[in-house]
Amino acid sequence: MPGLEDLYREIILDHYRSPRNRGELPTPPAVHAQGHNPLCGDEITVYLQIDGDTITDVKVGGQGCSISQSSASMMSQAVKGKKVDDVKAVVRKFKSMMSIDDEDPTPIPEVKLGDLEALQGVVKFPVRIKCAVLAWNTLTEALAEAQ
Ligand code: ZN
């Protein structure tokens, strides 16, 4: 019986080897943002197609370590087809799992993270937390770009 840590490692490796939603979207109408983690050399570009209050398409480009790229792949799956407000709730929940205080006094929303829970082990390695949240910070920048 594989343990939970093996399962989490499998999920991370699967997203690293077969990244979901890779590519670009034409801007405009899509918006995009670029993120860089100089500590590790990770680069992420996030493209969002937003129609009304819904993210109808998402593409991710970039390169870097397995944590940064698998996190970006999981992020793309978690936001595609979702409402912007629901996506912001997932961002808060994910960052709280990574022990990042966003200084927002309202309670952390109760949302399910699914595959994203595979990244919770990263919190034990503070240097890698920046790898895991890079895609999420870049997503937040792209959302700001859209407003
Ligand atoms: Zn990294």
C-alpha cells in the first residue's frame, strides 16, 4: 500500500511530466502576467480568458523546477471554467496551506483543494514555498490586469 506521501509525489510528478493547459492565448482579448522566482530560476506566464465573471480559458507557459511547474499545472486545472470570486477563494486557501499570511482579516474560505493538497508537504521546505506559490501570485497579477 503506497502511503500518502507517495501518492502526493506521484501527483506532483504527473503534473510535471504532463503539464495541463500549456500554451498561450492571444492578448487581447486574453490578459497575461509573468512571474519569476530568482531564488530557483522558475518562470511562469499565465494567460487568462475572462468572459463576464468567469475564467473561460487558461494557458500556462514557463520553465523551472518540478514544484513550480506542477503547481502551475494544478492551478490551471483549478481555475479553468470557474468564477473569478471562487478562484480568489482558492488562492487564499492555497496560500494559507502554504503558511502565507495575506493579512486579510476575513476567515479563510472553506473550499476543497483536491489535487492541490499534494503540495502541502512543500511547507516543510521554506525555500520551496516560493516555487509552489509562484503560479498563484502570477495568477493574482493576471486577475488584477483584467480589472
Ligand atoms: Zn523552484
